[in-house]
Amino acid sequence: MTTPRSLTQRQWIYRKQPLAEITPEHYQLVEQRLDTSLSANEVLIEARYFSVDPYMRIGQSSKPTYDSDAHPLDTVQAGTVVAQVLVSSSPAFAPGDWVSAYSGWQTHAKVNAAGLTLIDPQQAPVTTALGVLGMPGRTAWFGLTESGKPHAGEVVVVSGAAGAVGSLVAQFAKRHGARVLGIAGGAAKCDWLRDTLKLDWAVDYKAFADADALSADIKRLTGGVDVYFDNVGGIITDAVIPLINRRARIVICGQISQYSGGLENPQQGPRLLHHLLYQRATIQGMLARDYLHRMDEMRRIVGPWVKAGEIIFEETIIEGFEQLPHALNSLFGGEHRGKLMVKA
Amino acid sequence: MTTPRSLTQRQWIYRKQPLAEITPEHYQLVEQRLDTSLSANEVLIEARYFSVDPYMRIGQSSKPTYDSDAHPLDTVQAGTVVAQVLVSSSPAFAPGDWVSAYSGWQTHAKVNAAGLTLIDPQQAPVTTALGVLGMPGRTAWFGLTESGKPHAGEVVVVSGAAGAVGSLVAQFAKRHGARVLGIAGGAAKCDWLRDTLKLDWAVDYKAFADADALSADIKRLTGGVDVYFDNVGGIITDAVIPLINRRARIVICGQISQYSGGLENPQQGPRLLHHLLYQRATIQGMLARDYLHRMDEMRRIVGPWVKAGEIIFEETIIEGFEQLPHALNSLFGGEHRGKLMVKA
């Protein structure tokens, strides 16, 4: 097959900082011709699956976050994709190869070979590079093992338990011998947590009038919490903190309930730090990027579990490149299960 | 000198749970005759100095704290004293010996010898057993070294910096080579922090309209915070959390701003846990009792500094046993400096 001299490249350009929900005014879809000629070591890739992740919304905060600057306006939305090689001037990649790349929301990109990671489709579905064997898996594994430090017999509570990271944390905690309670929104997700992930308990936070009522139910079920792996924050965290046991570990992995405005203008909530004092407990924030250099460790352990079918890694795949901004926004509405991605 | 068959014992009885400030209705002063005869190994002591500490107010919370039950009503208020031995049936103690004991708010007590710690008045003033060489010193030393883990060149911020624990934390942090900012209420305390404790910076939180203004000033002075040793909580903590540096350590040693009601009905404050995520920072609660078995380590290091006059340990001594409830309440008004105690 010969490659045409140029092809149509579609891109989602980040145009305007959202203050609350993401709506059509914040992104613009553009289309242009892309010359397919390559410099040495460049690879032309065609994206097949686009990751949408909560961290993208953090990058849009107008205040400093983990990065001092927000995602620049009028550039392609950054993000990880699973792609196939169309043309390569690198000896390391051949047309047809599956790769992952941080090339963002564009259908095609020319990427230096150093920025590509080869995916072996024989080992696991290629989409797992965006989920269980990618960033979410790394987050779940190291957040739980390095900050949560669960022990057999302990109670681990996971918020956002039906999500990409939470559903893995919950399963990894079960493998450590912990008793695991998953918190999610809606009865269907909770059924899935109990019936498919085999968690000890699942609690639908939407079924409770307030944090106190939610707290009472978690207490009734678990008696107390040794590890709280938090992806959500807000009233769910308000409900869990008063239940911590002696020397509990709270892992702040995400605060998704706060991303649509709360990072700029913090919501109000109860002051609960005295519980940390009472229980000599710890809250620790963690970020996946700090464990990038340890990806091989996670894959060495989790990879065989995935291959053996011992880990449930549900994927919610939205069809259509044009759905990307909508898909990102839907992360915060909470209707999906497992890893959310868009298929071009 | 012969001991009389009995003597007048005065006691402060804890009668009623305070919901906000401590007022005269919460304690009752009683007086009775105490028979001076002793069982084997008992010691009759006369208290000379009574400690008043913020933890006493935690013990009055109607919700579980570090103890599952509140301080029992209609009993002598618990607490540590520095006392002298009047009569002893233990070979380890002789009349006139200085001791510390957890005998509470009563002028005299019969205590089993196992509950007494001998104080050597040649080593340091006896009152230091309630301060720098006692529980507050232990709290400051281990809270800072085990949870705060300061390094030379780092910025350490201490709230309640003019208090019994805070003033020691600040000095211990200076000895680690850190740059130290103390937060206290009022210009006089701040002058003392700068001029006498030789801190790098002192900030009067009462001089600011709100947490944002306080935060801006701490940022202007320090640039950012590596260790935040918190005795106070509330708006001071709101001001500091957004300033934490990468991998900052926040030590929750006290939340004194919350003790007069906030433990039962939490105050509202801004949700700030996303900063922990951004900076991969840690909040850790600590309690002095967890380091009781390591008192010798602290004394081995801090004792020589005290003896050499290298540590400022200011004491505020209120005269009169009858002042005890008032003295406890005054901890929360914040007019004293250093260790607050009552002299019988």
C-alpha cells in the first residue's frame, strides 16, 4: 500500500477555559491536510482509541495545579491514544504496529519514535494500554500499595469504585486479602461491584440524603475503615473520614466531585481534621506520573492477571472522534463503568 | 515533722459537659478531709503545679475522640501535676522529693509509687516536667521529627507558635536548619517569636481579614511551605494548605480552634484536599501518648539544651488552685505565652 502525499487530519482544539461543565464552546473541531513526509525517526500514526481522563479537567483549572500552568488555549487537547503506525522512518516501528502515544485529540500525528510505546496485541487487548495496563492501572496499583498499604483483614473503602481506577483498586485490594467496600452512584453500578467484581459491600451514595446517613450505612457494614482510596472527595469523603480506624491511610487519588469549579472556588464542607489526630491517621495525595518509571513493576504483576482473565477491566467505548468533548464531560456525570474512551 | 492524721484536700470536680466555652457551671470546687494513712507502696503527694492542656477539652467532647468515652462526669478533672512527697510508704520516694503524677486537679492525692516519676530539681526547674521536658516537649520533638521530618533549608510553618508545643517545635525546627515562620495571635506574641525565639518570620493571624489575606502574606514571606505543624486548624490551616510545596508534610498535632464546639458540630470550611493531590503531600495526625515509651530519647537530646540555656521555655503561671477552670478556658482565648500552668 502506498501512502498518499497528504491526508485529512482532524483535531479538537481547546479554545476556552470551562468554569463548570464542558460545553461545545470550549472546544473546536478543525480539519486540515497533513503532509505525510517524515523526518528521520518520525512516525506517522493514526489514532484508534482516545483516552478521556479526569486529570484533563484539572489541567483546565485557572489556578496552579500539579503544573504551574493550565493547558494552553488554542492547542490540541493533550491526552493518550492507542494508535496504529501508518508510515515510519524509525527502524523500531513498522506500518500496522500498535502503539500508545501522548499525541492528544487528533486523528493523525507525526511523533518522534522516542515518544511511542509498542503494544503487543497478543498479550492483551490494545485498549488495555489506556486502562488496566496503562495510566489507570499504574495509578491504582501504586496508589494502593505505596500509599494505602492494605493488609489482609483490613477494611478498604474505594470511592468512584466503578471507575477506571477505582474498579482496579477494589480488585487489587481484594487480592491483598482486604475486605472491600465500593462506593458508586446508582444501583446498577453497585450490583456490578457486588456481582461481577465480588466486592464485600457496595454502597450507592445517591441513595442517601446526606453525608451523615451515608456514613451511618458504611459504619453499619464495615465497622470502621483502615484504608480509604478516594477518587471523588466532597460529601463521600465527609462520610468516610469520621469512620477511620487507628492509623488509617487515606489516599487522595482524585477529587472528581470538585473539578467542575471547586478547584477555583472551593466548596465548603465540614472541618474534620481532628479525626486524623484522634486516629493518628494519614492523608496522602498521589499522582500517577510519580510512578511512570515503575511501569514495568506494575505490568510484571498485573499483566499475568489480565492475561489469565483474573481481573475485570470493563471499558466503556464511545464511538466517534467528534464525541470527545462530550465524552470528557460525561466522566463527571458518572454514567459509565470502568475505563471510558472514544473510538475514532 | 510529723504528719497530721488527716488534712484538707481540695478537688475540682468535673460536673457538666461544656458545649462551647468553659464556665463556672462545668466544675465544682469541693473540700474534704483526707486520711493520711498509706497502704504499702503508696505515696501522699501535695500538688504544687497543675498543668492545663488543650487535650483536656478534647476529653470533654460528647463524641468519641482518641478515647471511646468522654472524661467521666462527677470525678476529679484528670491531668498532670508537679508535686512534692509528703509521706511515703515506698522505698523509692522520700518526703520532700519532687515528682510528677497524673493525679488531676486536687491539692493532695495518695498515689501508688508506680504512678510517680521522680524529678531532679538540679537538672532543670521542676516545672519543666509539665513543659519542655514533659508531655509538650515530647509532642513537639516527636511530632516534628517523626511526622514533620524537617530538613535544613526547608520552610517550616508552625501555628500556635507562641504556645507550649508550638514554641518548642519552632525552636527544634531552627536547630534542624529550617527557616521557620510562626503564626500567633497578636503583635506582642509575634515580637516575642522574632526577638526572643529568633524565628525567621512571625505572622499575626488576627491582623488579616480572612484566610486568603493571611495566605498571601505567608506566601510573600516564605514562597511556599515544606512542613506545616498545626496546633490550631480552622482558617489558619485554610491559609497554609494552598501554599504547600511538593511532598510537604502537614502534622496535625492540635486543632484548638475547633475544641469549643467544633468537635461535636463541625464548622464549615473550604474543601482543599486537591492541594494534597497536586503536591503529593501528606497530612498526619499525631498524639503524644504514642511516644510515651520514647521519653528517654527526647530527654537525652533536649535535656542538655535546656540545661545549657539554649531553649527558651516560657511559662505562664496562674496563681491559685481555685483558678483552674478559668485557666483551662483561657487556653482557648490565647493570651498566654509558652506553657500555661496553675500554682497551688
